[in-house]
Amino acid sequence: MNTAGKGRLVALAAVAVGATVALAGCASGDPLDSGSSTDGASSETIVVGSQDYYSNEIIAEIYAQALEENGFTVDRQFRIGQREVYIPEIEAGEIDVFPEYTGNLLQYYVPDTTATTSDDVYAELETSLPEGLRVLDQSSATDQDSYNVTKEFSDANGVTSLADLAKVTTPLTLGGNSELETRPYGPEGLKSVYGVDVAFTPIEDSGGPLTLKALVDDQVQLVNIYSADPNIKANDLVTLEDPEGLFLASHVVPVVSEKVTDEIAEVINTVSDALTAEDLVALNALSVDEQQSADQIAKDWLAEKSLF
């Protein structure tokens, strides 16, 4: 864990020790270790949700296990769907903790945002959520939309950036989940920002095997795959550079309800502080390549980071 993460753990441990000594005359614990300091809060169930996306489920499972180790009762509501489905549930207070992505979440609430950098996106997001919702600390881990082509296509057409697509003379088709067609960075975004015309083919597996097959078979020439997906490297794909900032910086960030107390927030913030971009790619690879469950992946990662 990095220095900041250790510092947070030490500080929390000190609080837990002091509280326990005062109440029971003994001392033990850290922020991700069950203890009497959370007994009052643990009587209320915390609902943790996730997208219908394996990587998001892994992060949600990490949150859930960390909270349980800290004495909280957790109800898992995983694989709910895409943003258009689960955001209303979060806004209604039916979900208390949800791993999100700063750039995409900001564009959901502020479609015409001009923020692009990590800090600017996070700052605007903090002030753009509906009443009753807030974001906790953003992680250094990123998993954002990215457009990818095969290496063969890149070499044959001299394409390494989205801007280069404008010089391709053959028809282009973009593949991705159906909601991509109306997202700000979809076909209209490519046209307005880069002057690139593309047709669109819906492929409903979030950059999974169906998307990869369509790309390799040249049914589509361009696909949306999240940047932390190990399939990009495994299939020697070329992620196209985005010099004009069509995609906003998008870090992993928890969005939470009013039920989330300072104690709960501190546990989740400690997890976010420890999760790196490299970690997320490695965790995703365990799911994609080794078919490990989200439960096992989360348990092993928390143990590796000595978070409980």
C-alpha cells in the first residue's frame, strides 16, 4: 500500500484503539478489521450495487467484503444493468454504495461539460449530483471508454489516433453496447470532434468476446472497450489516442447515499486509495483469463493489500 493508505490505516487504528479503551479497557483494530467501534452502525444494512459488468462487480465486491470485515451488514445488488437502469435506483435511495467512473458519471448529469482532466472532472462531479448523493475519494485506478482497432487495420491505414480516422477512405462501422449510439462520445461525438462519419452496430457484451470477434472478422472496424480490459493487450489491439479529449478522464469513484456515515466512507476511501490502475487490469485478467469469481478475486486482493 502507498504511504497515504498506510497513514489512513494508522489514523483509523488509533481512533479504534482509543474508543475501545474508553469503552471496554482493551485495544485492537484497524479500519478494515471488525471491531466494537462499528457496532452501532452495523445494525443498518448497507446496500452495495454494481453494473452488469464484471470489472465493476469486482470493485463492488471489494467494497462489500471490506465493509463486512469492518462489522457492517451488506446486501449485494450486483449486475443491475447499465447507467440508465441503476441511476434511478441510486437516486431513490435504494442503493447506498456504487462503484462509478468520474467522467462517464459527470457526462450523465452534465452532457455538455467542458471538463476533461482528472481533477476538473472530479471537482465538477462533486457539485453536479442530485441532493442526497455524494462521491467519496476517487481512486487512481481508471477504466474508461476507449476506441480500439486491430493492429492490421492500424498498420494498413496509418491510424493511431481518432484524428487519423478522418483520412480512412473505406466505410467505418463502430461497435459497442446499444447505448453507445446516443452517448456524447458515440457516432455524433466522433463526427463533431474529429469529423469522422461512422455507421453503428450494437453488440451487447461490453467489449467482450462478441465484440472482439466482430472486430477481428472485420464486421466492424472500431470498437469501444474499457481501458482496463486485459483483452486489449491479449489481442494486440491498438487503442487510438484521443488528442481532442472526446473521452473524459474517468477514475473509479464510489457514489453513495446519505446513509453512508463517516465510518463507512473511511473504509471505502481506504480501499480506493489502495486500488491502482495496474491492480484493476490484473484483477480483470483473473476474471477474464482464469475465470475466477468476483468473490475470490476481491478476497485475495484485500488480503494481498493487508486491508484485513
